[in-house]
Amino acid sequence: MALFLVHRYAGDEEGEQEDQSQVLLQQLQERAKARQLQKQQQGQPISTELTKQENEVSELNSEKESKQVTKKRKRRSSDGSPCIEGQRKQNRQLQVDGKERPEEEDDSTRSRTPKSRRKSKMPPRRTEPGSDGSSENHLDNSCMAAGGREDSSKTREKESQRREEQKMLNQKGILPSSDVIILGSSHRKVVQKVQPFLPQWLAQPKVIQKRIKENLIPLQDIPEIHSKLKKKLQANGIEALFPVQAEVIPAILESVSSGFLAPRSGYQPCDICVSAPTGSGKTLAFVIPVVQALLERVICQVRALAVLPTKELVQQVTKVFNIYTDGTGLKVVQLSGQKSFEKEQESLTEKTLAGFHSLADIVVATPGRLVDHLQRSPQFNLRELRFLIIDEADRMIDNMHQDWLSQVLKAVYGAEEGTGPGRLFRRAAQEPITAARAFCPQIPLQKLLFSATLSRDPEKLQQLGLYKPRLFTSVYSKTQSDDTEAQQEKKYTLPEGLSQYYVPCNLRSKPLFLLHFLLRMKFSRVLCFTNSKETSHRLFLLIRAFGGVNVAEFSSRLSPGERKRTLKEFEQGKIQLLISTDATARGLDIGGVKYVISYDAPQFIRTYIHRVGRTARAGRAGLAFTMLLKVQERKFLKMLKEAGLPELEQQLVNSESLKPLLHQYEEALAELQNIVKEERVMKRF
């Protein structure tokens, strides 16, 4: 009964003490908030108030703990039984040990920690259920639970207060005093993109005007061009030159002002690099100066070599050379595999009493066929080569087929036969000019590079071994200066009159959208691109099975003769839709292309540039559409943005306008399946 009274008395007193401590805590918190608001109005930092509040709370906790200890001691002293007295001594010793342990840990004294550990490892003394020890343990547990509740409430209140204070400090722009040190200002700065370090000729090129119609230069304003060539230009309807031609032609002719055999003042001429949009007249920019430089030649030798990636481009460039060499005595030879290898050998050289004699002044070739003749035609040599023209240079760099460039340079600077005193000019590899080299005149080799997407990577261009190159480009970087400077770099340029759109669609509706453009919107002379010859062939079969459209395909499935005939019919307007792979996306000048549709989205930006460049040529207007699946839109538009190209407008097609085509489209699909099965059976046999 006495133990029950003691327990009840102690529990009541503890409850009263808890109420008093909570009242004191609330009062202290209210005082702290009041002082905090007063200090904020006076402009003092808040961190000092936080520390004062924490100190007061810690003092309150220490006072509470000391009062609880004194109470327990008084309660134990009131009971005088010797058994209980011994038990009290042991409990006091345990309490002392429990108090000494945190003090030793706070002071971090390693010498005392082993003692505290030995005391803490003592086995607990067993007590009977009705003894005084059980009441004291229950009382201690209740005090610990009350203290835990108070600590959790305190921590939650402190965290909420600190969050509110942090918000207020952030609004005022004051940094709080804490253990975390923030370096620099809190304002976010725009990080400028690190620009690559480029050689001077790449960093500071000669900028060419992009707009063609507003910057035409009359022929009379370019005195460097020979009168014979001016007459030929006028005979072909050219009264003025494009900006690219007006800048590049005089630069090339400057190196042959003293004749094509000897450079000006004995110096090696600079190599020329041209990066301009498709359809800006780059072919004529190298044809005119090369023909003019060779007008005065006496002995027929291979003086100019033009290397192009495809057979169709070789045919096109050969045609232009033939137009401006007509009546000059210069001979142009094409090496592209259109003829047999023996026929090409006969067109290159002929055998006389004095040996083999060259029949070509200008050779236009694909890299593969050129290497074949260098290796298998011993009478074909390039020791007198003066101009090396590399058209579509970016593709030629990426695809060094059979290492054609090293083969050409080996043929140019190789060992000479019949060298003697009668031979005035000698050929040696490019080296620094010395007095000994200047004494013997040498035939220079000048490289001329042309592309709509010329790489600006010095590592790639280094493969060509350029000598003091000069860059002419319409691609420029524009710097915008506002509050913060932002540099916007344009990597590529498009034709001036080109309008670009993209058409959101799904995989099933793509053929229907193409039929809608052809039948409902009456598109004519449409050049449609796919990513593979298989897709091109199946789309061709599907459109032909649908009917109502004069369609043809252009890919490697066709022979060279069939491709040539197909292009001619398309230019004449006999074919409404020409479905092609990217074989026609490079450099081909197909007359009359009004619309370009990318049935398959291009994977690379350069592929897109060359596709849309088949229209809007020479300053004319043109439309380009790209069909995009939903999963392709984000990646494709991001690719254009990173290249510095303008955003594409969205061209939506109403689903209602496709319904009249559905029935006939389903029948065409069924017919396509039968045709594909028949073709597979034919391949087996």
C-alpha cells in the first residue's frame, strides 16, 4: 500500500511538473518570437536569436532533470529499511554511472571511456515483482517517455521555425549564419558555351552574301574572266554571276596570272575551300577558272582532275566542262564506269611512235574508278597535274574509298621517267620554300574544295594536306549583345527561297499523306526521299498499284542507263513523282523540282541539307516537307535547332480528307503483297 501511494504521489507530481515545463517552454518561445520580430525590424541577423532560444530551451531541460533527481533522492531517504537502503545505494551508483557516461562522451576523454564501458557491462540486478525497484523503473520509464515527447515536439517546432526564417532570409537576400558556406552570389548566371579553337583561316573566313537575287554581279564588273568565256556565258543565258562565283573565280585566277606552269612570284598558291548553300553556283565557280587557266596550253596532258562521289555527279560536271571547253581544243574525259575499262583506257591515252600520248586535259572521275586506272593503266599519269578539284568534299573526306587521295598524291609526286637537262620543270612534294627550291621552277598543285556542308573540324581537314587554305563561306556566326552576351553559331545555310514544313503522322498513314499531296493538292515534279532502296521500291509499287500518279523510282536497283533516262524524263515533266534514295541528294542539279518530300526522316543534318537543296536552286522558290512520327519529332527538331536552322512550320492534314482514299488504298496494299511474293519467288530462280 505504501508503494502504491508513493507511486501515485510521484506520478501526480511528475504530471504537474510536465505541465509547468510546457507552460515555461511556450512562454520562452513566445518571448523568442517577439525578440526575433523586433530584431528583424531593427535589421539584426536572425541567427543570434536562434542561438538564444536554443540556450534557453537547454537550460529549461537541465533544470527539469535536476528537479527530478532531487525528488527521487528525497523519496528514497524517507524509507528507512536496511534492505531498501542497500538497494537505493546500488540504484544511486547506477544513476551516477548513467550520468557520468554522457559527460565522458561529450568531453571525448578516451581515458575514461573504458571505465564507463566496464560499468555499463555489469549485469542488471534482478528484482522481485513487488519490490521498490520495479516502481522506480516504471517511474523512470514514464519520465523518459515524457522527455521523448517533449524532444520530438521541440525538434518539429525548431524545424518549422528555421524553414520560416530561411524563407524570410531568402526573400530579403540575407545569407543565414550556419555551418554551410555558400560561395558566390545566389543569382544564376548564363554559362557560355566554350567555343573550339580554330585556325585563323577557319575562324576568319571570307563571308559570301547568301541572298542571290539581290547580289548579282554583272559580267562586265569581273575583268579577270577571259572574253571568250564571257561570250560562252552569255550564249548560255548568263549575264551576271552569283556571289559565290564572283568571289571564288578571281581568287583562283589570281594564282595563274603568270601562267599555269609557274606560280605567281615563285610562291606556292593557296588552296581554296568553298562552303555555300546548294544551288548557289559552285560548279561554275571552278569550271570557269580551270578552263581559262588551260586555254593557252600547248601539249595535251592531264592538268585538272575533278573527283566526285557518284556517277550522276560525274556526268553532270562533265557536261558543264564540255559546254565551256567547246571550241577551245581542250579535251574532257569521264571515268565513272559508264563505259568498259578498256574503252576508258583508250579515251585517256593513245600509242604513237614516240610512246604513249595523253588525250585528256581534264579528267572527271569517281574515286573507285580513278584508283583502278592509277593501278592498272601504266600509261595514265598525273605528273603534270595543276588542279585537284574535290566536290562534295565532306562526303569525300568521310569515305576515303580505297585511300584514293594518297594514291593521287603518289602519282603526282612519284618518280619521273626521262628526267634530264631538257626537262625544265620538275615536280616535288610541298615543302618550305628555300633558295635551292626557288632556283628550280616547279609546277604547283592547287586543291579546290567545294561543299554545301563543309566540315569545320581541323582534324578531318588535315587529311587533305591543305597548303595555306582560304575559306569562302556564307555560313557565319552572329553575336547578340543584350544584358548577357549570347553567341549563336550557324553551322549550315539553306537556299534563300526555301520554305520548310513537317507533317506529323503515324506509320500507317504515311502513304495516304503522300497520295493526298499528289491527288488532292495537285503537287507536280515531286522528289520523294527514303532511307533505303527497299523502302523506295515498295513505295513505288504501292503508288503504282494505287493508280492516278505517274511514278518512277531512282536507286541502285536500276542500271546507269535506266537512271539517266529516268532523270531526263523527270526533268521533261513526264514523271510526277520520283521516289529516290539519297543517291540523288548529293549535288545533282535536277531541273524543275518544285517539291521535296522526305518520306523517311533523315538521320543526319547533312543528309537533310542536301535533300532539301534539290529545290529552291539558283534563287528560285521551293517547298520541303518532312514526314515525322511522334517518336521522331523531338529528336529531329532538336537536330535542326542545334545546327542553327530556322524552326519548321507544322503542316497538319485533316483525317476527313483521307477517307475517300481508304478503299482504293486497301486494295493497293493487297496487290502489293502479291507483287512482293512474286518478286521473292523470282529471286530464288
